[in-house]
Amino acid sequence: MPNHPPLNLTIATTGASGSVFLRHLLLAVERDTRVQNVNFIASDSGLRVMAEELGIRGRANLVRQILGPETRSPKLPRPSAANRSSKISKIKEQSNADIGANVASGSYPADAMVVLPCSVGTLARIANGVASHLIERAADVCLKEKRPLVLCVRETPLNKIHIRNMYRAADAGATIFPLIPAFYYGPTNLDDMAREFAYRVLAHLGLPQPDAFRWKG
């Protein structure tokens, strides 16, 4: 966990199932006033998965497509008209092919990065220093600059190559945060599970959410 709440986040999505978890992570960071800027990167494989799972059609207005109609936790007050009018202004899409984008440099002040979902192919490239696209390069920058890197790996069953690559990435400084939802708080639907998982990721980065479930014993 960083010493201060991250103000500048990088969020990436790749070609593994679980796009609804990404949607809720983006919704949470968009409404969190502590987060000032989000650089969002989607791989081509990630776009294909989102097309199947979220009904995304092409890259036009991609972030708006992912977030979909306004959704919020019933525990949170409805945002003001001013806040609704500025929706998604902090989330900036970056091309995965643009190896010269801001997050490709250690001089750019990214505070933390999350890959959700993280395919085992992306995991393998990060773990072995293969940075031919922006997602892997941005992750490599986080590792070399000792910044938090959270890899929400989604695959089952795991073979020995996957397990070795998770060890390599963790040994280099990444947090392996498997995309495994919890059930002990009684979720009633997929959105409940995805929202709480996103909250757990953000809490790990120092951004606890006010309406997150907390076990009291």
C-alpha cells in the first residue's frame, strides 16, 4: 500500500473474463474525489471480451460505453447535477499501441496501477519484462520505480507456467490479487460481487470506500 492515497491511477484491462469488475472499478474511481486522474488502457483482446460481456461496440466513447447508465450503491446519495455533468472527465483513454504515452515513462507521476482483469498472457509478459505494448510497459515502469502494481489475474485452472509467472511478478514487486469475489456478506447479484471486489482493490491501494462491507465478527 502507498504511503498516501493515490491521486493518479493507471487502470488497464486485458483479454480475460470479468469486465463487470472493471466497470465497477471505473465507477468507483470516477466518483472518488481523492482520485484526480485515471489513465485507462484497453488491449485489443480486452475490447473483444468487453464486447461479449458488456455489449461494447468499437472504441468510440469507450469509457462511456463501459460505465453504461448511471449506477450507484443504494447507500450513497444521488450525485448533484454538477457532478453528473462532469461524469468521467477524469478518466482518459490511452492507446495500448502508443508506447510513447505518458505512463510509459518513469518521470510521469503515476501513483499506482491496476490490471483488471489480467490475462495470463499479460501476466507472462509483465513477469518476464516483455514490454512491447503500453500496458506491459506501464506495469514495467511501476516495478522499476517501486510503485504499487496490482494484477487481478483471472484464469482457471492454473498450470505451472501461470504459477511461476505469478511468483516472478510478485517477486519483482507486484501484488497478485486474483479475481475471486467474496460471498460472506451475502451478495444478491453479480453487480454486488463486482462492486465489493473493486472496493477491496481500492482499499489495498489506500482508497477505502465509504459504503464497502466490513466484517465485524
